[in-house]
Amino acid sequence: MVRDYEEVSELLDRIVEDLLAACDISRPPVNPKKIAHKLGIVYSEADLAGRRGQSYRRRGRQHVEVHHPDRAERKNFALAHEIMELELKKVLEDPRECHRWANLGASFLLMPTPWFREECLRSNFDLAELKNAFSTASWEVVALRTLSFSESLITIVDEGRVTRRKSSYPYHISKELSNEEWQVVEEVLRTERAEKQHFPSCEVTGYPVFEKQHRRVILRTTFDL
Ligand SMILES: [Zn+2]
């Protein structure tokens, strides 16, 4: 059975609410290891070669294993995926469908809808503040989740190249960055700080997400209508 996004969102919200209540988690950040522990899931890390995470039962216990070399946020996401997939399997029949919705579910678990919405409004969609509050999720996952709560564009620029661009506007948006957006990317790369600029047609905020060998800039663009 194919379910629509609305229906699945409501289901995921309910599952997350129950998990948080069962684990006495009353504010972010959500630590999925705490939830796994409470559910009796045995968590471990190993070199999974090409996989982010896997779950299996052994001697009557549920195990989740995640890819050891991954960054902490990636491991959190992989564990959250497996937790949500197991929870979905309790209510949905098709295991493929459970796996398919588990990534959305992982996002919901690390950034529960009511808390995330509230923090979006409080911070006026400041991605740095959101990342700070929902620290167990990655910058990219946090940035993309804001699309559910406002009309905007999120663009990931890796080493000066667009690798992802998603919009929540109900009309077509060019895949190419505008001159204004490039201007902000260059400014962030130069200053290594978050930069916000207002233009006649849009507002662009860029955030540096730099690692040793890799310079990523995340942009949030909104249009003045
Ligand atoms: Zn899965």
C-alpha cells in the first residue's frame, strides 16, 4: 500500500512522541543511543564496508550495528534510521515500505516536529542556532528539515560546486545559483564566517561547514515576494 507524505508524517510524529516519552527525553538534542538502550537494542560499531548501518536479531536480542569510520552525526542518523524502521515494522506490513520511510523517520526522531518548529520560529530559521540545539543531527539534515516549515531554498556547495539544491517553493526554481547566491558563497569562503545579505529580490544566508580537507557552504535563500 502506498501512503502519502501527510499520512506518514502523522504516523512518524506519533512514534517519535511515544519514544521520547518512554525515554524521558523532554528537550533536544535527542540522543538515539539513549533510545536504543531503553528499547533493549544492543548497539555496536564495525567496519560495514559500503553500508551505514544494519540491524539483526541474535539469541533473542535486537542488535544495531553502524559503520565505525563515519562521523558522529552520520552514526546517529544510521542508528535513528534502524530504530524507526523497527518501530514502523510494528505498524506497517511491507518491510520495504518501512525501510523507505525510515530516513524521513530518522530526521523526525533527531528533530521532533513540535520542538523543531518552535526553534525555527524562535531563531527565525537561523541554521547555526538550529544545529546547535539539534546537535545530534548533521548540518545538512538540519538545513533540509527547515524546508518543511518555511518556503525557502537550501543549497549545499562543496568546494565551490553545487552538490544539492532543494526548494519548498511551489514553483520551479533554477538549479543554478544566482549571482547573489555566489556572492554570499564567496564571502563565506573568504571570511570563514556565516554571512547574511539582503538583495532587492532575495535574502541569502551562508554558513561555513568546514572540515580539515573539505570546505562546504550551506545556503538558505528566501525570496521577497
Ligand atoms: Zn533500512
